Amino acid sequence: MSHQPVVVGRDGLAALIAALHSDGFRVLGPTVRDDAIVYDDVVTVDDLPAGWTDEQDGGRYRLKRRADNALFGYAVGPHAWKRFLHQPLLRLWRAEPDGTGMQVATDAKPTERFAFLAVRSCELHAIAIQDRVFLQGPYVDPHYQARRDGAFIVAVNCGEAGGTCFCVSMNTGPKAATGYDLALTEFPGEPHEFLLEAGTERGAALLARLPQRPSTPADAERADAVVAKTAGNMGRHMRSDDVPDLLLDNLEHKRWDDVAARCLSCGNCTQVCPTCFCTAVTDANDLSGATERTRRWDSCFSQNFSYIHGGAVRPSPRSRYRQWMTHKLASWVEQFGTSGCVGCGRCITWCPVGIDITEEVSAIRGDAPGGGHGRA
Amino acid sequence: MPAITEPLAPAEGDPMLPRIVRVGKRARDHNGTVTLTLESADEMPLPTFRPGQFTMLYVFGVGEIPVSISGDAADETCLVQTVRAVGAVSQAVTELQPGDTLGLRRPFGTAWPLEDLNGRDVVIVAGGLGLAPLRSVIYHVLANRARFGNVALLYGARNPADILFRSQLEMWRKRLDVQLDVMVDHADSSWHGRVGAVTLLLPRLAVDAARATALVCGPEVMMRFVAAGLSDTGIPDSSIWVSLERNMECAIGLCGHCQVEGLFVCKDGPVLRYDRVRRLMGVKEL
């Protein structure tokens, strides 16, 4: 884009949210609920998590107060944007008795358009990965497509690295490179300002409607310093170049037994993962004879997931953890031309026993003494 | 679940939507196995299929399962499918009667490489219900017998009562242009044939390994031994094909249930070349 970045204040951000609303978007962004940063409706700039940050480690997440009033001074929370594009629960169709047979009908195509506010670089990559899964294969998922079409994305370049972040290792951040309409970099403190860059024509058109000042070379340097500092503070690291072959060549490694002894097969990692896409279908019947078929997020950690007559293909936690990790980091590449991992660290943070995917990779490679912790 | 406030719109263009079809004929085979002949319930012709593909059959209010197509691909007026009752949904499918309606989603997946068989010796090895998706190939091969070299059909069943399509097998056995052998794992007093694993038949195959193509379908453990045995007879792994089975809920590569290594069995399979899957078939619980 040839458009020059601009600098806005908190009032400019308020104007951005108002402009998105007036353009008919449902604006979704970070809010504080249940002691976590979750993605929900944002009506005004006051809904954003001003002055909050988080502490993250394996199996640990705590919100805490910042010394300043930063709006985006946290790392990713338990929600991923997939909950809006690839819904956790979706009615596929409803069939009603119709004389001798059944009449099958679906819900009307949703007309709602989303604007996502404060999408991290790792999350832009995650959305791009789910685009490949749902839109670029031989079959297109019409439900995902309807929600994805026209979504307006405001990215945020990360000013804080979370304790479990490793986007630098996965080449997915912390600076947003592509896939956004607008990207912002926050300068907390006084004056509280944001550098805004357009990534698309419609982003530039929206930018022009905000109260602003032109950016200076000093602003650009400040913004570069923000992401450089974040890149240097990653909570985790994982050598990723050799991972697909490493895992596929070690399907019988003893480490799988070790991790299986810790894994609870709860599926938390798959629910918080921004790229995990598996679903299951269930049927519900009512007394009128109607049937509804719904689709919900599923997890490869459940025993039922691989059930065929006679039993599960993967009855042991060992085989299920191996399935998840080898799919995410290795066979995903063959299927979709990209790793399924964006280094967001959610699976580490939200694992109730703190299993760390970066540590497991190190242990299988055997390159970190004492099992390796994956930390710098 | 959001409240149902959206109006119901006519169903179209969504690969997850079933089409309503009708059961034309129902034939009971052995223990709990039924072959259904499905017919169109409206003006639209039934979808065509390629041997080896499967459909998703839905019984309203019960659920949906993948089912092999066991009929003749040359007959486009009906879709013949063979199901064994092993779970709640397959039980419901086998209980459907002529005139009953059910949901059908397209034929899905890869097919046996029929075009590659021309001019070659053909080895078909089936185990148990695995004969069903291979019957479509047998129809094709027998109807076009002159196109192929030697043809061998080896079939293994657990016991004589489990032999599928028994009268057809008897009929095919009378042909002089097909080597047909049937084995059972466990015999009873009625059985006068051979007893043992179907792999025992492999060394006496009357085919030229260098110009043979083998198609194998049965339980995965059986396919693992048969494919390895065929490989040992000199048939290249790239000329051996197997049909894998995994949990499938969408059949379009989106639900993830059938994923194994780099494959979605529903869309990259179920028919796969042995050189692609040999390694993964050897890993337990993959």
C-alpha cells in the first residue's frame, strides 16, 4: 500500500470502532470476563481491557494490572477468532416429516459481517490456515465462507510477549505482515497513541475518516522498537525447520509414553488452538418427528474420535497425543502446505498439567539436557 | 445453541445436506448383512459412482454412516450398497424395508484404478465384508474379460456362514477364465474347501507378478499381511491397492476424524496405493 501510516489517539480508536459500527459491522474484540481476556462484542473503546496484562506459563494464566493504561498490553487469551468463523456449535440442517418422507431445510445464510479488532499476527496466520482448510480444498464449507466473507480485520502488532509465546520460532509474528485491513501499534503512556497502517483500500478509506496526525520517521522507529522488543522476549522457543521429519521418523519414540503419562486427554489444547478444526455431528429428535443435525467442535483426544466398529483406532492416550502433535506440526504440512502451529502458546497455557509442545519437540530431538524446557 | 429464529430455507448446494432416496429392494445376506438397492425418490437421476467409492447413508433420527457401494457401476438406475449391522446406525440401515426413505450424500472418495487394469493380470483379494466394494470391480472385470490377462479372485471369510455373496461366488467359480479360491479361518462340517488365512493362497497365484495389479480390501490387519505377501511374490508396491477404513463423519475432509498421517481417508482414500500407505499401516494405533 502506498498510504502513509497515521497516528491517532484514544479518541481516534473510539472513532474507528464507531465507524465500523456505522458501516454495519459487528465489532468483536478483547474484553475482560471471568478473569481472562476473551473476544466479545465491543460497543465502545471503554469495553477494551485498559490497563490489563497477563502472566502465562504452562498450565497457568493470571490477569494482572499494568502500570499504564495500555489497551492491548496482554498476550492471547483462551479465545481464538475461530469461534466466530468456525462456530463451536452449528445447526447443519433440520428435517421435518412431510407426508410420506422428510423435508430437509437449512438456516438462512447469515448476513452479519464481522469486524475483528486487535488480531495478533499469530492469529492472522491461524485465520489464513483455516482459510486453506475450509475454503481452498476440493470442498468448501459454506458456513465458514459466509462468516469469513467481508470480515474486516484490525491487526495489532504485539507490544508484549506472553510467557508461552513462540511466534518468532514459527515465523508468524510478532509483527502483522499481511491479511489485515488495518494494523495498529500501540504507544502506551502519555500521550497514549496508536500508529495505524492500512493493508487494503477499504482499510485506507476507513483510516481517512479518523481524527489523526501524519506519522513521522520517529513514530515508525518507535513502532519498530515495540515489535523488536516483543520478538526478543518470547517466552518459549522451538526449532521448527526439521520438525515434520523429526516427528514422523520417531513415531515409536519413548517420549510418547512419557507425555501420555502426564496427558489427561481433556482436549483443552484442541479447543483453544486457533487452527484445530475437527468437528463431530449429533442428531436430536423431537416428538413431532423432526430431526436436527448439529455440528460441534470435537477433539482427537477423545476415544470416540477414531471409533470404527470393533473399537477405537487410537485407544491409548499415547496414540492420541501423538496424533495431535504429529498432525499439528508434521502431517499438516503435507495436507495444507503449512504447519498447523502458529506459536501462540495457548495449548501450553491452557493445558491443566502444563504439557509444553516446545518441550516435547526438544525431548524427541534429544537436544535439551534434562528433557529440555524450550525456554531461551 | 443459538435460538432457532432463522427461517428455514430450501436445502441446496451444501455437501453436508442429504438427498432423500428410497429403498427399492432389500436382500438379506449372511449374519446381519443386508444389501439395499436404492432408487431415486424424485425426478432426479441417482448420482453415478466409480467402483471403490462410498456414500454416506442417513437414517432419520438415528445417524449417518459411510457405506461401500457393491453394485454394478454400469447400471445407473440404482445404487446397490451392502451393510453389516455392527452399531446403532448400521443396525437401523439394515432394518430399512422396501419403500422406506433415507438420506444419501454423494458417492465420495477415490476409486479402484480400473483404467490401469487394461492389459494386465488382475489379482483381487477380499476379506469378509471387504468383498462388497470389490464386487463392483468384479462386475467390471467379468463384463470386459477380454481386456485383461489372468484374473484371480481370492476370498477369505471367518467361517462358512460368513461368506458374502455366496451364490455369486459359486457362479463365478464355474467360469474357466477366472481363478477363484475361497478360504475360511474356521470350518464346520459343511465346509469342504480350504481352511486358513487367505495369505496361504498367495504363493500359488497364477499371474505374472511383473504385469499384475492387485486390489485388496478387508480388515486392516488382513490387508497388512496380504499386501506384504503380494509384495513378496514380486508385485511392485506401486501396483498394489488397498482400501482403508476410518471413522468418517463428513466425508469431505473437514471433520478430521479419518485423518491418518498426511491423509484424509475420506477424500485422499479410501482406495490408496500400497507404496503410499505401507509404512503407516505398520504403525500401531496410528
